[in-house]
Amino acid sequence: MMAVVHATAEQLKVMLEENKIVLVDFFATWCGPCKMIAPFIEQVAEEFAGKAAVAKIDVDEEPELAAQFGIESIPTVIVFKDGQPINVEIGAHPKAFYANLIEMHL
């Protein structure tokens, strides 16, 4: 099973209800920096399996979600704790950066 969920609005809602920590990567298939961080997001999802949930949301497929969370540039990664957004990070970062985003809220 893949650790990263390519989430719809409904799936994200369930993930936020069922998990204390959820890292959400807002991306697009045509976005270069998004492709660059994709393997990092996958690795972080595997590393924190059972501790945190990881979702990817394609802004072209889920424009309402992108609008709901005020996504203006991608990649944007939002960390949710207890259903609330607590960290918003824009742009591409190294894997350790994303791992640390989860680690500091566990």
C-alpha cells in the first residue's frame, strides 16, 4: 500500500478527522519544483507511517480545496494538527525539512 494518499476533498476531510498530524502537499503535474519534492514527500510518508498521514492534492483536480486553503503558489505544504492548519510552507525544500515539520508536532 502506498503511504501517500492522492486525496479528494472528502478523503482529506476523513484524514483530518482520523489523524492527529496530516501533512498535505498541494501540487500540479506540470510544476517542476513539485516533481522535485515528490520523492521527499513519499519518503516522509513512509518514515512517519502510523504516526502521521500524508496527502497530495492536485490543485488542477481539486480547485475548491486549493481555494479553501488559500493556495496561490505551488508546491505548498500544509501541516494540520487536530484538523487545524498549523504550518504553511511554500516552495521546494529538502526531505529533512518536511520530516522536521512532522517531527516537531508529534
